[in-house]
Amino acid sequence: GQQLNQSPQSMFIQEGEDVSMNCTSSSIFNTWLWYKQDPGEGPVLLIALYKAGELTSNGRLTAQFGITRKDSFLNISASIPSDVGIYFCAGPKTPGANSKLTFGKGITLSVRP
Amino acid sequence: ETGVTQTPRHLVMGMTNKKSLKCEQHLGHNAMYWYKQSAKKPLELMFVYNFKEQTENNSVPSRFSPECPNSSHLFLHLHTLQPEDSALYLCASSQVRGRGTGELFFGEGSRLTVL
């Protein structure tokens, strides 16, 4: 089945630094979603991307839908301690079914004050 | 009440116990889901309900039994579980037709430990 690959599993950065994460797949996706999960909470949608090449921002977060439709990138600028958490990419198992998602394993981000 | 709420937040049970997880969504969505989150594994979709009808069961063992009495409530009944079933169980909802683009909104999860 479709798989989404996220690596590395963990990232450690200094407060104020920028960080970039990517997500790749061997299959084409028509939608890319980025979720963040705070410790002890459920995932929360950060950014949704619907078109190849699309670049979308949400505050200090910027995400891009790769033009091959097989990857996506999430950038966090000027990191702060509350950016700590697990960042998941996700995409629909079938086109148009944004609710039946395949998730990557997630990247755990640690921010040192 | 906001979003998707799950109870209990934490549950410890023995392998012979019967317990239930509850989920309630206050977003007016028409679809609800159960996901399992285990350490170092991707989120695994377990069940999907659209308009109270089960539309997906991802080969989940019968010791997990979902129930969706209406579009706002979802239960996961648990019986004779195994220690490897210990995980965070996440409920989610979405609007699968009409307004919105179908993205999932998650609850805070129920942390289950099976002894």
C-alpha cells in the first residue's frame, strides 16, 4: 500500500533556528497534510496542500507541495520551545478521500532553549 | 464543549476485562474514525463510520468492537485484549461531503494499558 516516509525520526535544534522536514512517497498524492501532535494530545492540522507546486504559510510555518506530487516539505522559522512535538505528514489513501489518510511515522522535534 | 472529546483519557485494564472508549464530536461532521497510535509506528486507521454506517474495517481483531449510535458519538468496546493492544487510541471526525475538504479533526486520545 501507499507509504509516507519521514526521516530522521528525531531532530534537535536550538531555539531561534529554522528547521526543515520532508516527506516522500513512492506514489503520487493529490493532497498533502501536515499535522502536529503535542505531548499527551491528539494531532492538530497545521497546513493542507491541494496543488502541485503550492506553497502555503501559517505563521512561522511554510509548507510546499512538491511538483512531482511525491513529496512535501515543512519549514519552521525562528523556532520556539512550544514547537516541540511530533510532526506528521499525511495524504489520502485514495484521491479525493481526504478523510481516509495514510500517515508517516512522524518526526519528533526537540527545541533547546 | 469544543471539537472532539474522548473519555477516558487513561485506562488500565486486565486481559479479561471489558471496557469501552467514548468519543463525541461537536463539529457537526458526518464521519467518525478510530485510529491506533503505537510507539514508533504510523497512525493506523481502524474503523470509519460515514453517516453512522461502518464503511471501513482495516482487518481489526474482533476483540475491538466499534459502535456508532449517531453521527456525534462513537464507541470502541474492548474485551479480552492483549498486552500488545496497549496504545493511544485516537478518535477523529470529518465532513466527507458538502462543505469542507474532509480533513480530520482529532480528539486528545485515550491511553490504554493492558496488563
